[in-house]
Amino acid sequence: ENFDATPKLMKRGGIIVGLTDSRAVKRSVTEGLAAFAKAKSLSDASLTAVEVPHFSDIEVNHILANFEAIGLGTLRFDRGDTLMNANEVAYLKMISGSIGQRLVDAS
């Protein structure tokens, strides 16, 4: 009947790639990969490049306050001492890089 045996490209599928600044890779290499993906996504409709930024300072402050409110990690028993200490909050931001999972791990 009307059977077409020619190969066809996939209509659905995905590859997720994460680029991070936490490894010892030159920033120029990371920026080059991101720029290539963005340029390629403009010319190829099947490719989408999305950049997920780090949390802003205010978002980190809100997240830490939420962690304390729900009793997560070491913030559970310190009665707000960590959140009221600007140096402690700056330290948590520094070691986590304002990245969600690392912020959970650090607190």
C-alpha cells in the first residue's frame, strides 16, 4: 500500500547538557560552548538552548529564610543566628555559588 521506507528524523527526543563554573575549566571554553549552542539553536528549530542563571542575592536570602522556617539542615536549631549574621550568609552564598542544590547541601 502506501508504505514509505525512507528513514526519518526523530520528532521527539532530548539531550540535556549542564555547564557549570564549579569545575576547573576555562571560562572561555564554557562561554564558547554556550555561545555555540545559542547560535545553533537559532538556525536549528529542533534545538533549544536555555540558560538557567544562579539565584540572585535576594532569592538566596528568601531561600535561606525558608530553610530555617521549615527546619532544614543546620538552620533547624540555630534560632536565626546564621541568618542574622551577614558573614555566615555571605559564606553560604560563596560556597554554594547561589545554586539551589548546593545551597541545600551547604545549609
